[in-house]
Amino acid sequence: MESPPGSAGEASKILKAAIIGYGYMGEIRHQNVSRHSQLELLGICDPGQSGKLAGMNCKAYADYRDALK
């Protein structure tokens, strides 16, 4: 029997995420994802921010379609 959404059985699942655009809101989204143990940041997509993304602990993508593969 499957656990209903939001139940304790679902709490152990990791949700994978990517951030598209790393301007002001992208930085806030990155902070929010980093705070939650149930979220895993796979990458950040922003061709104009490659230098800023180089030191991060995730992949940097120039094209969001590459992050979706």
C-alpha cells in the first residue's frame, strides 16, 4: 500500500531541482534549496553567469534543456 502524499513515508524521498536563471531571485532560490535536506540541487542554468557559477557545488548549464536530460 502506498503512502498518501505528505505522509511520513514520503518524507525520505529526495526531490531533485535545477535553477533556471541566476539573477537576484536565483540566488534566493539557491539559498532555499540549500536549507532543505530533502532537496538536491542538480544544476543552475544561466549562460550569462558562468563565472559566478564556477565555484558552486553543482553543475552549471548554459542551456536549460541540457539540465532536463
